[in-house]
Amino acid sequence: MSQYYPIFIDLHALPVLVVGGGKVALRKVQTLLHHGSLVRIVSPRLVPELKELIDGKTCFWREKEYSAEDIQDSMLVFSCTEIEEINAQVSQDAKANHRLVNVVDDPEKCSFIVPSIMEKGDLKIAVSTGGSSPIVARQVRGELEDLYGQEMAEYLALLKNWRSRAKSELPPEKRTVFWNRATDGEIRGLIKAQRLTEAKGVLEKCFLSLLD
């Protein structure tokens, strides 16, 4: 099996094709819409929850069996059917058109696989076993969720608020000192202890000291 290259993609306004209309397709479409994709679904039938997502703006439905022309301008293709022949055809057509394709639970037909993702605000950690065992990937994700709690979302949001100010007001050498202090563990610990105001104060004090 090929070695997969890990990458995070900006899906905003990216055209994506989803073949299939069942529960698996529903989960894929929900995730794609959450990340801003323009989703086109091809399937003769949809489960009711998936049909509710069709809005004619970001999510479209072609009520038909899949055919090769459905690839069109799609940058990513997901095949979520339970029919082996259709999944194989989608994979073949996508690759022939130089489109990245994912066939659910069939890594041999994929040009990319979807990792198990742990998300806490701006922190996203993707876990993959290269298709060997999705269950193990989910187990590792669970361990990471125990290690990195909800404080990470507030911690990273606070650091993001300081990025532009530190870049514009501090010279490079003092900027390094500031970020070393901001990420030495104390700030995150204060936020984890629900002492966000105190954490903000520590950063403010450090920043002001470097302005002298």
C-alpha cells in the first residue's frame, strides 16, 4: 500500500462529489458542509436526514444512478455506496480524471483516506493507520482527547489574539522571548484551572515588560 502524505485542505467553496445517499453519505456530507464545501450528491434515493440538507446553494442532489460525467469539476470524490461495482467505477473514473477519490472502507480503491480527527478549537490532530485499522485510529484519538482537553480551544484562541500585536510591536528577539513565555505551560495550566482572567494578565504583564 502507498504511503499517504498527510495534509490539511481548505475546503471552502471547493466542489465535492458524494456518490450514495445512505447514513455513511450523510456523515460525509455533514462534515463537508461544516468545512464550507460545495457538495453535489448523486444517488437515486436519500435518507430523510440527508434530504433535509439539500438547499440548492451549498448542497445539491442529482436524483439518478451514478455515471462517469458526474465527476465534472469535482476536486474531491467520495463513494459511499454498498455496491462494489459502483464504488469500483467511481474510483476508476475519478482517477482517470485526476481527481482525488475516497471509497469508504476500501483503501485499495482510494487515492486518499480520511483520518480520525480530534478537534479542540483551532487544535486539530489527525490520526491515521494507513487504512490498516480504523478502530485503532479511533482508539488513539480517544487517548489524545484525554490528553488535550477543552482548555486547548481557549488557550489557542488567546494566543491567536496576541499574534498580530506581538508581530507588529516586538522585534524578533523579544518576540521569541514572549512566545517562549506564552507557551511554557503556565498559561495553559491557568486556563485548565478555569483562571482565564489570570492567564490573560500573565501574558499582558510579559508583553508590557518587553516593550521597555
